[in-house]
Amino acid sequence: MADLVLTTFDWVPEMPRGFVRDLRVRWALEEAGLPYRVESVPFGDRKARHLAHQPFGQVPWLVDGDISIFETGAILLHLGERSAALMPTDPRGRSDAIKWLFAALNSVEMASLPWALLMFANVPTGSTSRKPLDSFLTLRLQRMEAVLSECEWLAGRFSIADIVMADVLRLVERFGGLVDYPACHTYMTRATARPAFAKAHADQLAHFAAAD
């Protein structure tokens, strides 16, 4: 089995720590029990080597032998192929995991991330810039509330879909956005209570703190 190498930044400011997206990959690797090591690239100087692996100058990327993969969704799909702990092996379960992975990235995070950026910037409630994003996020959370009130995990059992969906909802929760969505909150809490998340989260915080 080829060595797995996860690359993230060497340091980030205090505010995004615990939410940088290498967390999702760390979480998956811990769930699967796959051996890996972490390497770093400079936060403040995105050099040619960085752009050769991640053309947008972001993190993370994963190297698996002679394969280099960027975008967390693509990385998680790759890991799902390597471990049944991350992806159901039956056709229906696999289909459910894939569709909900994409839903987390393309439907829910599309609404939650712009909203969260305004919250990071302390844009006040009722402002012109916030109103449409508040409404967009509300619509998505209402839909997820209905789904999550009927299931424990999105693909029947825990999978890569839950890693991403729970992490998307975790950012909403950071700003109190799940107060009116108890099923979303319970689901997010259940997912992040898993030992693999706790280790991944602690390891990310320690990684960035070591560079301070």
C-alpha cells in the first residue's frame, strides 16, 4: 500500500483553526485507520510546487503513490474506494453516499459558506448583504432538517457524506445558526462525538499551534 501524504498549510490565523478543510481528510483517514503523514506548505508564499498540486493555491491535497488529488470531495471519494469504513459497498449505499457528499458540497455549503464569511466579518443582521444569504441558508437548513429528522446517517451508516455534511453544519453552528434546527444540531453533534473527529480536530489545532 502506497504512503498517504496529506499536505496543509504550515500556519493559519487563529480564526479559521479547526475549520481548515484538511480536517475533513484527517477525519476520514482516522475513521478508516489508514496510515498517513502530514506535510506543510507556506501559508504566506504559494510557490510553484504548491500550485502544481493545487492550482488555486488552497489546501489540502493528498498524495497516494504517484497520484496527487486536490479538492476535499475528490480526496474523500478516493479514500472511500480504499476503505469500506468510509463508503458502503452495496450499490444503493454507495449511491446514497456519493449523492449526499455532492449535496453537502454543492447545495448546503454553497449557502452556508458565504453566510459564514459575513458572520466572520460581523456584518449585522438585516443588512442588505445579509438578507439574501440568510434566506438562502434558511431554505437549505429547512430541507436538511426534514431529512435528518428521519435518519441517523445519510447513507444508512456513517460515510464520507456525513464527514462533509457534519463539517458544513459545524460552521453554521459556530455562529448559532442551528438553534432552530434540532435535527441538524443533533446530527452534527453525533458525528463530531466520534473519536476519529476528536483526534483529527486536536491534531489540526496542534499542527497550527506548533508554528506560532
